[in-house]
Amino acid sequence: MTNFKTFIESKEKEDVSKIIAKLPKNHQKLLNGYKFKYTGGNTLHGDNEHIGYIHKDNIVVAAPWHYSRSFTTLHEIAHLVYEKLFTEELKKEWSDLFKNTIKSQIEKNPNSKDSLKQNAEEIFCMAYAATYAKHPPSTYLNEKWQDFVKYLP
């Protein structure tokens, strides 16, 4: 008989596989060799500012109350995409798009003003997660951002 911990860990692996299957093939390849680890709490243990990190071959994700684990997992995957696939030209293209759309995004979602005061990479990661998450927060839903994410190499 399987114990509860083994059951939860196998369920997490199954859920992560489903998330990864929704991503473009070249984004999926970036994840080869990485292990996902999930922790309890709104932020990472010993770090009250972050909800995830990538170190060596581990992607560690907390359980913030205002985002799903799926969304935070996709956010961390987006950091890999940004780091590994973005050329300087793509970074500039995203930065320009971000600068040209952030004001209208805040106007559309006035309560999101504080959430949108992050750097271009962090907003990219949120937009990436919103593009592939089942139930994304409206703060990061922007048609131009989603189009940019969908057409990445």
C-alpha cells in the first residue's frame, strides 16, 4: 500500500507533467534534468520575498495564497526561458512592448498598480505564466503580452 507522502509526490509529478505538456517543445526541452520541489507557506522557507527559485537542477516553488502552484511553477519556468532563449534583441523587444503597454494595463486593472511595479523580466514571467495557466490572474492578462509569449522561439 502506498503511503500518503508517496501519493502526494506522485500526484505532483503527474501535475507537473501536464503543465509541461502545454508548453512549446523547445521550452519543454529546457526542463530536461530539472526536478521540481514544492514547499508549504506563502514564500520560500527563510525568504519572505520570493515564491520560487532555480538552483542547479532544482526548481523550488512555494504555495502562495494568491497564486496557484501551477502559476508559480510556470513563472519559474519562464525565468529559464528568459535566461536560455532570449537574445539581446528579444529582451529589447519585450522591454519595449512592456514599456508601451504597462500604462494601459494599469488603467485596465487599477488595483494591480503595485503588482505591475516590477522589472521587465518579472512581468515577462508573470505574463508567460498567465499565458499557459488554467486560471491566470487578470493582472497579467494582456493580449499583446500573450501574443509575444506564444510566438517565442
